[in-house]
Amino acid sequence: DGICFRSAFQKQYGTSIGNLGVLAATAWNLPPVFVDVISFLDHPLEHNTEHVAVSCVALANELANHHGWGFEKWPVPSEKTESLLQTVGLSPEELDAGLEMVDRHTNAFLGTSQAA
């Protein structure tokens, strides 16, 4: 279908994979900030105090999926990118520069033995 893993999980199981992530992070005794971010990744604007910070993580996730850098090996549609960009306050120029940098570093890493 070309959809991201998160959307496929939601469609298949009727719940967010974030719920599974929260359970795993809690079981692994990760710091509360990790559990908090995972809890709000699908709806960052609902976070009471750190909606901009959580929106940054959500935006990174959206962009990674859209550009084929995520779990999937194909680009997936961006669903919330525009609203997240507004919340985070990135200009189109800053976004383009950031994507170019991530692409360069990702490709450089994939060319190393660490990526294997």
C-alpha cells in the first residue's frame, strides 16, 4: 500500500503502535521522558507542557518515513508535515538544508561497516 508501519499497525490492530512502545519503554525502565514522547508522538499538540519539543520528534519521524529513511524501505506519504512545520517554526529553506544534511550523513553511514 505504500503506507508507513505506524499506519499499517493502526489499521490492522485498531490501536497505535505507540501504545506498544509505551509498554516496552516502561518495561525496560527507560526514563520518563522517553515514555512521555512515545505517548504523544501521534498527537504532539496534546502534550501539556512540551508540545513543540514533541512536535520536533514527530516531524523527524514524518520526514524520515517520507524520504525513505525510516523503518520502511519506500517513501510514505507525509500526513502531518505542514502542521508540524508550523508548530516547530521551520522555514522551507531550513527544512531543505536539514534534509540535505540528513541525506548526506545517512548515505555516508550506510557506506560504513557499522551499517551492516
